Amino acid sequence: MSMTKKEFIDAVAKESKSDASKKELGEILDAAFDTMKKAVKKGEKFIYPGFGIFTLRKRKARTGRNPRTGEEIKIKANKTVGFKPSAAFKSSL
């Protein structure tokens, strides 16, 4: 099961003590996620207390295997986003 953007905005609107409309909340959330993406892309840590830390992780080039043919293939170096949940978040699960 997953949560859509609309469901997320509805949930935030319900939990929020703000008088902002759902459209305004959607714009605020979009701006927040864009800011987070830009920070991580620059190599900065994005820390949200009580939730966790997002970081840019670099993967080295490596040799992999095609699951269909078993043939060895070269996988290029790439970047990905890492997430480490806070202790408070982990304990709430």
C-alpha cells in the first residue's frame, strides 16, 4: 500500500493547525521537497530532527551479472540518495 500526493496533502491538511487551503499546502510541500532535493544534490546533508537524515551517496563502478543470461556486465558509477531514520522515528515503528 502506498500514499499518493493527494492523500498526503489531505493528511497534512487534517493534521495542520493552519488555515491554508489544500492548494496552498500542496505548493508549500512542493517547495519544501524541491529545497530538500537541491540541498542533497549539492552534497549537503538534509537533516529533519525527529525524522532522519538524507544524504547523497556515490556508488563505485562495479561488475554485475545479467540475471537472464548470466553474462557479466559493467555497471557505471552513479549517485543515489541515502536515508537514515532518527532514533525517535525508529522507536515509533
